[in-house]
Amino acid sequence: MKENLTRKELAQTINDKLGISQRSAGELVDLVFSTLKQTLLDEESVKLVQFGTFTVRNKAPRMGRNPRTGETMEIARRCMVSFKASKNLRHKINP
């Protein structure tokens, strides 16, 4: 089983399927990911039909503890990206 799909492999697949140059395919991959990143930085959701939805969730500050010392401390407010797979993708992964 393959562990990771790289940017270069995505560009190669686009090159193979669409017949565009490797350089153009790489630029296309970069453009898609930069658009995804900017949309998430603007705290907007990204919905990819038949794949899933990326959303930015705001997590409130909370009390936690340092596992090394046991000292209680406040964990600051933060944002995180979450992904929810589409029903179609979930059914393909778990038949």
C-alpha cells in the first residue's frame, strides 16, 4: 500500500491524462492548492462534490494541563481545518 501521494505524482497524472506539459500540470496543481489554502485562510468552506468538504472550525480557549509537570494552563483559542468525506467517498472506502 502506498503511503503518500505527492505533488509531483499529481502533476504526472494530469500530464498523462490530459496530455499537457509536465510544467503546466505542476502549475495547475499549485494553483488548485493555493486557491484551496486561500479560501480556508479566509475561513470559508471548500466543497468538492463526490469527495468531501473542508471547513475551518474555531476552537474556544480551554483549560488543560502540562502532562510533564501536571501544571494546569489555558490552551489558547485556535482555528483548525476539518474534513468530512462525502457519502460517495465513504461508501467506496468502506464497502
